[in-house]
Amino acid sequence: MRTHSLRNRSALAVAGLLLAGAPAAYTAVADGRPSAASAHGKPYVETTLFFGTARPEGGPAVTDRQFMAFVDEEVTPDFPDGLTVQNGRGQWRDAHGTIEKERSYELILLYPESAAKGSDRKIEEIRRAYEKVFAQESVGRADERAQVDF
């Protein structure tokens, strides 16, 4: 019985050391906001947009050159401070119920929480422009709060 108790205390001590040594960036909080321990930087919003490249009505897929020209013309003027583009592979169910698999792009934007209202309007304009220019059913969007430091 004494051995079992020592093992439990040892396990708790190891767990405590592991947690104490964990980087603050991994601190979990129930409401999604970072804890004070990981509050480096300022409050921002991180928006990720998901752009498909297959054309629903057929035709050639959106090329890298076409996508980067779109970013230069439609995104950069509204978000000149910076952005990130990543290549991806995705799938989604279209309006007809078909699962579409396609090459895609993820566009990541970071902007101050204080600018969220104005940025939201600009992001929705970007989504609508891509849908229109490249005949897409939709552009996916995900928003998260973030603490950002440059």
C-alpha cells in the first residue's frame, strides 16, 4: 500500500513538473481567451479564408499566378501590413451534395481586435470577389481571437 501511495505522489510530481515547464503558449482556457500567463502581445483577430481552385462548372482550375494576382489586387490593398498564403488540399460537399476534392489556398490575416468591424467588411468583399471572379460557390472563413506580438 505504501508503494502505491509513493507511485501516486511521484506521478503527481512529474505531472506538476511537466506542466510547470510547459510553454505559456500552450495554456488552455475554457472561454478561448489566452490566460494572463500567455498574454504576449496585443489582442488580435486571426481570420483564415479557404479558397478552392476547381471550377464548379468545369474549366481549368485557378492557377498559382491567377490566385497571387487576386491577392495582389483584392487583398493586399486592404491588408497591407502582411498576410500568409499556404497551399492546401481540401474537400467539401457542394450545393448538389457531391464531395469535391481540390487543391486550395489558405489565406491567414491578423488584425487588431479594435479594427475587427472594418476588417470584417473588407473580408466579406474579398470573399464575394473571389466567388464572382472564379465562379466559386463559396469561400470558407474561420475567425479566432489571438494574442499577437511582432
